[in-house]
Amino acid sequence: MSDDIEEIKAQLKKLSARATNQKMNLHDLAEELPVDWPKIMTVAQETHDAYKALEEARAALKEAEAKVAG
């Protein structure tokens, strides 16, 4: 079971980096407006997806740790 937890933690690290990168992409796009305004929906959706995946992984970790605790 601890292997599962370690795997989820590794995934969390990657997802966190992805979410942070997407946040910066969204921030950069906002600062450059109105240039590239057609990209707003795409970048926003990618950012949303990244944070959704991160939240789901955090919930999976919490659930896995609760199973181990018992």
C-alpha cells in the first residue's frame, strides 16, 4: 500500500509542476492582452484541467493514506 502512496506522491509532484506552469501561462497571456486574445479559452481550459487533475490526485492520496491508517 505504501508503494501506492509513493506513486501518488510522485504523480502529485508532476501535476503540481504542470499546474504551476499553466498558471504562469495564463498569467503571461493576461499581461499580454489584447495580443493573443483568441488563446484565452484554450489556455484557461488547460489551466482548469491541470488544477482539476491536481485536486483529484490530492483526494486520491488522502484516501490512500486513510486506508493505511485504518
